[in-house]
Amino acid sequence: MRVALFTNNYLPFCGGVTTSVETLRRGLEARGHEAWVLAPRFRADAADGPRVIRYPSIPAATYPEFVLAVPFAPRVTRRVRRLDVEVFHSHHPFLLGPAARRLARQQRRPLVFTYHTRYDKYAHYVPFRRSLVEDVAVRLSTRFASGADAVIAPSRVIRDELVARGVRTPIAVVPTGVDLTRFCPGDGGAARRQLGLDPRDVIVLYVGRLDREKSVDLILLAFERVAGTVPRARLVLVGTGTQEGELRRRAARSAVSERVTFLGVRPHDTLPTCYQAADLFVFASETETQGLVLAEAAACGLPAVAVSAPGCDEVVRDGETGVLTKGDPGGLAEAVIGLLVDVERRRVMRTRAREGAEREFDVRLQVDRTLAVYELARSRVPGPRR
């Protein structure tokens, strides 16, 4: 099968959508399918694979590391038409999403849409009145989902939200998968040596973008309380984003500044080492559709403390693979301290986290389920005239 994956986020930009698209691409290719990626051009010197096609793009004024695709590109359109794509799979309802829809309809091919993002939660990046942007984002994304031939939701809560908004398109729940051969428990001591971390420390880890919607500032505030109770506790943050400078300054002003380490952004393939080096994962975002890093942590046998919020609560099983808590520094700190001082409870959670990842987030399940969605979408579209 020839599949075209249209995405506004792709390598070298780091983020959950990028990881999801690349994981799916690899999984489809491993099954013998042709997976083409249609994405913006982030850098002129980006080393692309043979099936990556870049749209011209312009910088995003409110997010320096991001670019916006210019979806009207005749050369790209002509090239895609020659591919004879069998399924168009859009990962966004804006920019390249409508481009995928136009091509799918012109060629009478099915359009599949993955609803990765709560777009209204990102309204602060758009320089207009927030309530207006939120309303428009919800309306346009809902309309796009209604116009697709099949929709993929990364969690049950997203499926239920779309149904509540009136979407009648078939919706399948397909969490982004994790390669369990790479993301797996490992030698914590070796991982710490590789990262330059003290083997005597108790490592609390965060992995993700350092952006406003991820609420990393709450983690810093919570850690001040954690550090006052657990003498060898160290907070390690992996990632970058628009708030990195402010978060670094805030950490430097903190009384526990020497116990906070910023490792910067890391290639996705190297993240297992970070998870393996840690004792506990912490996550405060309330804007997730799935919380992919929580699934990666679980695959590495790492218990998690996360805010009890939609998406996260479908990955972290409260009391079994981690703890779900209130979205405030006190609640986070209490949950983290409780697990750090209870070594036996963490040990049991490590085993259960890995077992849960094997059962629910194996990348092979993602590919199987996505292929089933493709077949459903194909059955709903008559196909092109020959």
C-alpha cells in the first residue's frame, strides 16, 4: 500500500506529533508498505530519507523553532499525483491538512485524519483574542474530522470529545506506539555514567518540550519541596522550547538550583538512556491527547507521577504504574516524595509499568490498528476511475 502522511510537524523538529508520524512511518515500511512523508522544510540542510517530500515554509513568528508550511506548491502537488497514493493520512486539520484533503478528493482516494492535538490549548501562540482563536480551532478541527473518511483518536477521551461535538465519521482509538525493543529497562548505572549523572542521586526525570502548555514551572516548584525532604533527589529535564530560558533562570534563583540539571534537547533514539537513568518520571501537562512520553517511560519500566488529566489517565494506572495527582505544586510534591521514599512500591510499579506498555503500547499494535483504519477508509471511497 502507498500511504502519504501529511504533517506540519516533522524532523528535525522534536515533539509528540513528530515522534508519532516517524514511528508510524517506520512501522509501515517494516511491513513492506510505502510511506511517504509530506512536511514543511525546517532546515535547508536536513538529511531526509528517500520518501520525504518538503513543502516550502516560512518561520512562525511566535515560535522560533517552528515553521509554517505553504500548502500551495504546484511542484509538490504534481509529484504527489504521480505517486498514485492509495491512502492520504493527515495529522493536522490546518495548513497541510487541507492540502491532503484536496489531493484525496481530486484523486478519489480516502482521507484519514489523526486528531493529535487539543488545538484550543495552543491558542496563546496565535496573536489574536484567545477566546476567538479557541473557538475557531475547535470548529475547524471538528469540521475537518467530520469531512474525513476515518478518524484516529490517540485516546478514548479524544474520541468521546469528537463524538460529543457531533462528528459522525468512524473513529478508532489508536495510541501512538512505542518500539519496545529500544524503549526497555536497562542498566541504570551505565545510563547515568553516559549522561554524567551521580550514581548516588535519586533522579526525578521530565522529558518533553519546555513550553507553557507543558506546565514545567509547576514541576520546578514541586521539586523545591521534594528536595527539602529527599536529600539526594535531583531533577533532570530533557527538552527545549520557548520557556527554556525562563525556566533556567527560575531554577538558578531557586534554593535547590544545584540539584536541577537541564540536559537540553536529545535525539529521540537516545531517550531510552534518559529513562533508564531515572528513578521516577514526573509530568504536569493538562493538555495531552495521550501523553506519549508517559508510555515511553512505562516501556522503560519507569513509574510516573502525573497530573490527573485527560489523556494522561489512560497511560498511568493510578496506584499500579504510577500516581495521578492534583495539578498544583503541593500535590505533585507529595506524590513524588511518597514514591521516592518507598523503594519497594517503586520496584513493583516498575514491573507493572513495563507489562502495561507491552500490553497496550507496542508499536506493532499501532501499525495493525492503523492498517485496519486504512482498510475501513478505503471501503468508504469508491476509488478513482481507471
